[in-house]
Amino acid sequence: MRDRPVTVSNPDKVFFPVDGITKADVVGYYAEVADRMLPFVVHRPLTIQRFPDGIEGEGWLQKNAPDYYPPSIGRLAVPKAGGTTTYPVITDRHGLLYLADQGAITFHVPPVLADDLVHPDVMIFDLDPPPNATALVRSAAYAIEATLDDLGLPSYPKTTGSKGYHVHVFTERQLRNDAFASTAKAIAETAVGQHPELLTIEIHKDKRGGRVFVDWLRNRFPSTSVAPYSLRPKPHAPVAAPLRWEEVRDVAPTGITLRTISARLEGPDPWAHHRRVPIAPVADALGIDRSAGR
């Protein structure tokens, strides 16, 4: 299945005009990163951000798999108020490249797998800084790392290709959505209590007082976050790239791009040894009611 070809339609269409990056370049990028990206996107209900005419054309978030998608793209029907969302689910490299050829620039994933939408297996803290505050968000990332380390939770940073960083914790599937999200909130509150001058969980921007927002809200289905190795629809095609912790001090949130990532792929995988850890004991230590909610 790895070697099934994907024919790129309109390969010379320019997707990133400032940089002259074409559709063929985008599909080629996803072919290049597929081995590292697939573990984080396969078997998950996907939301894709499509720009069939490039990032300066009309774009939209798409959750439903159209009828014309081939059988190799799985479907997961999820009831919602007033209807059903039928998510695309890929299982291999071919599915990733097919969606890229459909104009998918960015892949968003929920914290759950398609076979169990109730028990998340990855906790994400999205660090959202004020404008032009890279130094501040770097400090925030290390503050979150320290809080997680105190709780016995190994963590893994990545650029977002936008303003901030994401911090990932890979967990066993022990908590239901609401308890999992409540645990993430309690961790964020703990970090804010330790660094009140630096961090906040205040949702309203005008009340953040120049601090970094610790967004814990992505930790229950159907919420999503940008997938590792996903491109972002911005000039220079920045990448949401996994990092080692020591790299956060040097690599800006938009510091890795489609044009520069090849050198990283030739080196060690920064997340090669990521591991899953129990999350239920942390929830218990933080006083989370594991029986409540969905």
C-alpha cells in the first residue's frame, strides 16, 4: 500500500504565491514527512483545511468526507445535533497524499482515535501569546514543561507554524472526555498558580494582561488541534514541527518551513522515543471526579 501512486492533478498550480510553492511541492512535502507524520494522524477522524486554489484563494475547514473519496479513505459517521458528521479516516500514506492532492494544506486531529471517541490519548496545551512575544511564549513553554515534570508527565513540544507552541502529553486511554479535559484544566491552573505573571487561562484577550494564554480546551472530542508535521496556510509554508525541548530556545514558532525541513528529516526524530503514561493517577491527585460527564 505504501507504493500506490498518487497522480497530482494540476501539479504546477501555485499554492503559496510569495514563495512559488506549487501543489506538486505540497504533495511532495507530505510524501517526504509521511513516515513521521502518519503515527499522529492515522485512525483519527480528520478535519482538513482545504485551499484548492492556493492559500490566497477561498479556503475552508472540511469535516465531512465527500462521496467521491475512494474506498481507501475510511468514513466515520458521528451523530450531531440535527444530523451526522461523516469524518474521513486515513490508514496509510496513500490516504494522506490523496487528501493533499485534494488541496488539503492543514490537517487537524482530535485527541481520540476513531475506534473510541470517548477516551482521549493525547493531552495538548496550546500556548497563545500576545503579538510579537516569542521570548515570552518560549518561557511559557518551559514553565508548562516544569509543571508537567512535577506531575510525572513527560512532555513533547512542537512549533505551531503560527504564534506559539504546543506541548503534548501522550497518555493511556483511561479517562473519559470530560474528566480528561478537566485534568488538563487543573494542570493549566496549577501552572498559572506557579507563574501568575507569565501564564493565564483567561479566555478573553482583553483580560490577559500581556500574559500567555494556556489553552487547555482542545482536550475532548470533537475539539481538534493542528497535527504534527502539518503545513499552515501562511507565507513561507511554516510547519507544525516536533521539537526537542532544548530546541525551543532557538526555534521560533514559524521557524521551520516546507523549504527547510528536509535537513531535520535527515537527523534524529525528536519524538522517536515518546511514550504513553497513565493519566488516571494524575487526575486523582488533582481531585478530578473520573466518573462525571461523558
